[in-house]
Amino acid sequence: MYKESTFVTIRETVLARFAQVYGHDAQYLVRAPGRANLIGEHTDYNEGFVMPLAVNRAVWMAVAPREDDQICVFTIDYGDELVSIPTNQVQEPIWPHWTTYIRGAWWLMQQQGQNPCGADILIGSDIPIGGGMSSSAAIGVASIEAVLALLGDNRYTQKQKALLAVDIEHKFTGVPVGVMDQMASAIPEGPYAILLDCRSLETEPVVIPQQASIVVINSMKPRQLVDSEYALRRQQCEDAAKILGVKSLRDATLDLVNQYASTLGDVLLRRARHVVTENERTLKMRDVLMSENLTQAGELINNSHYSLRDDYEVSIQELDILTEKARQHQACFGARIMGGGFGGCAVSLVQREQVSGFVDAVKEQYAAATGLQAEFYVCEPTAGSSVEFLV
């Protein structure tokens, strides 16, 4: 399936449904985009480098203040359900799971001594759920944008808003996520990727050449064992860093890793080698994109996949087949697994003028090889989250 973004349609739908559900117009319209990650996988929790971009698919929230203490939330994407949550009960575990990030945003502000009012909220999204584009991070960023708009609090930078969204995960949901997804959704000031240093949180804009498109492909193979294997990989990286005598694998070099090969053993050697070489590839990607060398950019993406497959061991047969079929197409510069692994998505860099032919060919060949019908999302880089004041 080849799915185009419906930017205008979803925006107007959210505003119209808000007026229909609540009987009045919204005062704020929040947009928080999903993200793709061009390169830099499993490097974020090693304080390394990643290169995500906000994409032209987003969570939209239409918002208006209420005079009482009720947070009324209606979602288009979960069965047109309307939930009313008292502001003093946001931490109660009785509410539907899709309200988690909104409740977390209110709770976070309350913990900081602020008292956000009740609100009418309507949520719509064209980010595919489970499609590897971080819909949950976008909802978190949108929730922070919404509560700050209601408070009239404009003290926060986009980076600080992203970190507040991370705090929802760490402090409210108890999930130890990295910072990449929220930073990608909030930070970009224009249509470009960002090179993010996950230690310093410094960012640098990286323009993707106009002749290339980024295509995210959902393998339709559900991710399995993600939580347990993710935790294991993190522990293995920490163990390797201790053996190497560095704070994190961000500080290691390939020479150092090879020097300690016998002490590390086969598994830790390969885990460390992936992180070190992936950081190198990510930094090099900035330079090759600046020089518009898409062939070399594709080689970096391909090598990232091989490293994730062979050294980090997070790929599966279906994703190997999918990326192989993508690489075999003449329009594809490179393709790799994207995200945590063990199923899920791939990302590919494709000649813009040949995207349609690429999608048709890879879809057919992948289905013939696996029996699965992949979904394709052509992603354009966009600016990060924003709030539109409607009245």
C-alpha cells in the first residue's frame, strides 16, 4: 500500500470535528510531527549520534480552555471516544491508554507548581500507528505544546519542550526512552534532518538533497521480543564500555575495541563495533549530504543495515528480504532497518522521480518472497511542532 500524507485534510477534519463534538471552535491548533531516522540506530542510549527528521505526518490537537476542572478528550483514531478527566485525577490508572500523554503533561505541570485549567481537546493523526514513525512521541510533544499554550507559558525553547515530553515517559509512564524521537518532533526549524548529539543534545541542520526522497516501509511483520532484547543490548553495551574503560561506547574507537577483542569476547566485540562504526557513519552522512553525494549516502545506509544485521543482530529474515529488494531497484541509493528491530520498518533513500516505480516493484517482489503486503510512506522533512493561535 502506498500512502500519501493528507496534511490539509487532517487539519481541517480535526477543526471541524472539534466544533461538532464540543459545540464551539478551538482556540489553539497544535501540530507535532512523526519522525523517520535516516541513520544512527541503537546509538542514542550510548550517548552517540543520530540523524532523524520530522516528517509530513503529524498528530493534531484542537484545544480550547474550559472554566471547570475537566479535561475532555475526544479522539478520532480510537473509536470516536470522549473521555472526561478531572485535573486532580490525572494520575489515576483508570483512564484509557490513549489519554496517557495528555494526563502526563498536566501532571508534569502540576509537579512544577503550575495549575493548568480544564480543556476541550480533540486529537487526530495521520501517523501510522505501529508504522515506526514514533506516533507516541508526537502525542507527547503535542500534549506539552497544548498545556503550555493553555497556561500562556512561552518560556520554553523547543528543546526544553522535547525534554518535557521525555519527562512524561520517564516520570509518568516509567518508560526509559531516549531523547531522539521527541527531539525530532519538536526541534527542526525547517524542512531538514538534524544531526543530534545524544550526549550534549546539540543539534545541527542537515539538508537532504532535493533529488532524493525518503521512503519508510512497514514490513508488516510485527516486532517481537523487542523489550527483552532491547534491554539486553543496552546491558551488553554498558558491559562493553566498562571493559573498554570508557563512560559510554560513544567514547570508544574501533582501534580500542579491536585491542580488547579477546577480553570482550565475540558478542560484546560485535555490539561495540556496531555502535562505534554507526557513530562514524552518522557523522560521515552529514558530510556526504552536504556535498549531495547520494551514492555515498546510500552506501552508508546499506552498511548500517549490514552492521545492525551482523554485529547488533536486531534484524529478521523479512527485513533482510525487504531491504535487499529495495537495494536491487535502480532508483534506490540505500535501505536499512529502522528502529529497535526484530520486525517493524525499513527506511530507504530513493531517487525522487522514480518513487512510484520503486514502490510498485518492491511491493510486488516482497509479497512474492514473504506473502506480506508492505506499506510504503513517502516522507518529506518538515519543521517541528507548532501551535497555531486561532482566535
